[in-house]
Amino acid sequence: MSCRPLVKLSLGTAAACVFALALGCASKPTKAATPPVAPVVLPALVLSALPPEILPPVMLGIDVLEAGKFAAIAGKKVGLLTHPAGVNRRGESTISVLRRAPNAKLVALFGPEHGIYGMEKAGEKIADTVDRATGLPVYSLHGKTRKPTPAMLKGLDALVIDLQDIGSRGYTFTSCMRYAMEACFEQGVEVIVLDRPNPLGGLKVDGPPMDPEFVSYVGAFRVPYVHGLTMGELARMGKDAPNVLAVTDRVRVKGKLTVVPMRGWTRAMRWPDTGLKWIPTSPMIPDFNAVMGFAMVGLGTELGDFKSGIGLDHPFRGLNYPKKTPDQLIAEFEQYHIPGIKLVKAQGRARDGKLVTGVYVEVGDYDAWRHVQQAGRLGRVVGGHPARWPQCGRGRLHQQLGRPRRHLPATEQKILALSVSRIQPAASVPRYEAIYRQICVFMWTPWVLTLGPLSVKSGKP
């Protein structure tokens, strides 16, 4: 059968169906008119509102800078001294934040110890490079030089510093900031410090201050070993007090420093209280536990035969000593009744994947805890004064920790013995400031008299 007859048949069948349907409808009796059915109105599609962004209560210096429309760097060519922990409270790199500043230009990057990417081991020299992501030059301040050279600073109006410290004097980021401030003041470049929390809190002070003859890159500020200050406060000290920076008073006074403060931070806050995510500041400081541990055992594991960690785990919270078992170490530490801590056995993974056992330092009472007392006891446990540790002469010990102040008058000995950890943080800021001033008065009288309140005023984020 051809296609044409099929088409005709189909059209005829369809026409017949339509005609029959019309006849059927016409033959039905007429019904009473029914009221029209109200049209169904479909509700408008409601888009579910996105949940509000939950942000930490603390605004960092970089957050405050951006919220203020980058006023502090408006119209300026700036360099940035930072590392991976230099982020805003959303976790975005300060490099990215400054690059989108509409009225300023980021033209150079500077890296501290461990490098701008935070991957280098402690003490390793780092070469200058070019950042692949931005194409900006990266000048290393832990390589051929630790102080920015005039050539590095050439063409800059300001150097922005965004470094996360850990609250212990021996950690070198405060030293890096000091050296950078000296170079900038000498070259007429403004220093802008984006403030960050001291993770140990602003009410924690312990250990002797630094003697002038022992000031070095592992102790560039003459503050107690656990100093309770933020990067911005240390920068203010360098600007306001004589004999802190290695520059003439004329250069210091003429130098320009801007500190962009935090909002929402108070001295009683430890890092977990800030709500901020911890970004590793170096390979061995991956979390807040390591921050606390560095103040306790960092000195002993750097200068003596103690090893930090248990295998590859628990850096600066785990301890091992080659000639003593964990049980022996715990027994010997316990005889000193160090307040606030407890030593327990714990396991970690070795490089070959096997489990190894060591000693873990638990902090049970943060307020009673004395960081430096634990550090000093490491030497006693292995026999003798820490100054007689292998690899450590008395001078190097004092360079790292500070010298006991037995030569000071009794009143000053009592002042130095006071620890803010004995004070209840909630209502102690005025008393804390008074004690800190007393601790510092014999070293920095001019600075103490002109400092003003140590605490950064908190504000709504």
C-alpha cells in the first residue's frame, strides 16, 4: 500500500470522529448553568533565604582595614610582610584582600622565617623568588638578610605587616617585625601593622625579661618570655620607647607607625575564645596545643637532648629523652609539683608507621599554669642546671630564656615573681596593667610613662 492512500484514510477517519463527537454533544439535554469555578491561584514561588554568614566575633586588623575602605593605605604603593596565617576572619589571604583594594597597589611581598608559604624548616635560609599566583616579587627576610635592604623598599610608600605570633619571645616573627620597622624608619617608609590576637591571651605573663646584652633574633624585645602582648602593642613599644629599636632617637621619632587594631578582642581571650580558625604559623605549630607547648618545652627541645613530639605527632606537647623511659620522666617531673599541668603517657606514629610511646604534657589549670617553670625543669630532670645541658652554655641559655634576676632588689624580685596567671582574668585588666608596668618599669621607664592603656578597646564586629 502506498503512503498517499494511508494519508487519505487517516484524514477521513479523523474527520468522521470529529463529526460524531459534535452530534453526540448536541443530542444531550441542556443542563442548568453552573457557576464558574474560581481559578486556582498557585502561591508564588518563595526562594528560601540563605542563612546569615556566621563570622567569628573578633575582627582582625585586616578586617578592620577593609571595613574602613582601606583608608590607611589609600593612594599608596605598599609591600606586605606576611605568611599563610596572614588571613582575615573568613580565612581569605591578606594578599588577596590587599590586591582588591581599589585605591592602593600591592607591589611586593616579604617573607619571614619559614617563608611566605610557611613550608620551610626552622632556621633554613630562604632565597628571593616570584610569587606564581600574583607575579609579585617575594623578598626573603630569612636568607641573605633579615632586614629589608634599601633596594627592597625602593618605591614603597608603606610596608604592611600581618604576622600571627604565638606569644613566646623566642618565636622569631616579632624579631622580623622589629628589623623591618628599623629599615622602614631609616628609609622613610611608613609601617602599618595589622593587629592580631596573642593566642595565649593578654593576661598571661611569665618568665624573666631579656637583658640588653642577650638581645638577638630569638629575643628582639626585652619583654618576659611569655609576654602577653600583641604584635601591634610590641610595635608601639618599638616606636614609643627609646633603646628598643636599633635606630637613633631622631629616626625613631620621625618614623611613621600605624597600628590597625582589632575589634571584639579582649585581653582575657585565649585563641579558642576568638572563634577564629588556627592556621599553622610554621610546620611545628599546627594548632593551639602546639602554641601552648612551645612556651613550655620549646627551649628544652631546642637546646638540650629532649625531643619534641611523640614520633610525628604532638609537636611541643610530647616529650622524649633518649636515656629515660616515659615512666621515669613522669616520676621525676612529678617531684617538682609544677602547677597547672599533668604528665601522662601517650602514643604517636613514627616515620615507619609504627606506634611509639612518649610523655604528653596536659594543661589542666590554665590560670595556675607556669610555662617557663616547666621549661626550667627540663634541665633538672636530666641532671643539673639547664646551663650545663649539652649544646647549651650559660650564655645561650640566657639568650633564649633570660637571666634570673637575683642581683635585683628584693622588691623587684617579688614583682618579677608575680605571674598574671594567678589573677582571675575576668575582672583583672586594671591590675594586670599595673603589674605589667611594675615588671617593666626598671627597664623601660620612659615607655611605661607614655604608653597609655595596654588593652585594645573592644568593639562590635
